[in-house]
Amino acid sequence: MRSFILGGVLAMAVGCGGPMEQEAEPNLASQEAPLPDCSNEPNANLHRYYNDAAHTQLIGEFGCYCGGLYYWGGRSVYSEYIQEC
């Protein structure tokens, strides 16, 4: 009887399957945002990116342009939002 109780206590202390491993956190830096759906946008909704705060040189654009996705060049912190068509 004593060995039966001792065996039950040991089984509870050890548990099933050993120690649990913690799941790794997702790397959010490697994830990219989904592309916008421009099919229902008849107007332009563009972000224009420039090389400096004075907007001297246009270095890229990204957004919807008359129903289609439009992008080229690079991005920077110097930008303006354009709505036209």
C-alpha cells in the first residue's frame, strides 16, 4: 500500500511528458504589411517621398493611382500625401 501511494505521489510530481518548452516569440521586424487593394479607388492616394525636408528631389512614390497599385523608388521620412486623379 505504501509503495502504491508513493508511486502516485511521484507520478504527480513528475507530470506527463516532462518540462514544457516555451514557444518562441514571432519576429515582427521581418513581417511586411499587406499591399493595399486599389481596385475600388478611382482616385490617387499616393505617398511621395523626397530626399530632404525641403522636398528638393522626388525619390519614390507608393499608393493607389486611379484604380491600380503604383510604386517605384525608395522611401524616406520626408513625404507628402497626394489625393488626385
